[in-house]
Amino acid sequence: MSEEFKTVDPKLNGKEISLKWGTTMYHTPQDDMNRPLNFDAAVKFTRVNLAVGYEIAQENARPRWNANDFFLEKFGQK
């Protein structure tokens, strides 16, 4: 299993759970604050994103898109 979908419980398939949520819940009327929220996971997610942003901000060079990247094609400066 890909490390990016690793779950704490090895009996759970993180990729399957993530893909199912992304296709059935994300940006739908059911995707609201009445859903249960795992605050411990939210804290870890926030800390990782802060660390990534901080590391990028400390670099001398600005980040660049990879050649032929979808986001470069869609959002890159032309």
C-alpha cells in the first residue's frame, strides 16, 4: 500500500476510503460541519502543512512547476 494512504489501523484501506469520500462526499451538500471531525488528525494535517510551507519559504529560489504538470498547464504563467 502506498505510504500516502497508510492508516493507523492496518485492516483499513486508506486509499479506498479516501477515493470513496472524494467521489461521494467532497463538495456535495453532505460535506458540511455536521460530519464527525477527527481533531487529532486535523492537528497533524495542519502541522505538516505548516512545516511544508515553512520549508518552501526558507528556500532562496521560488518553487517551480514540473514540466508537463497539470497545474503548470492550468495555472502557470504564460
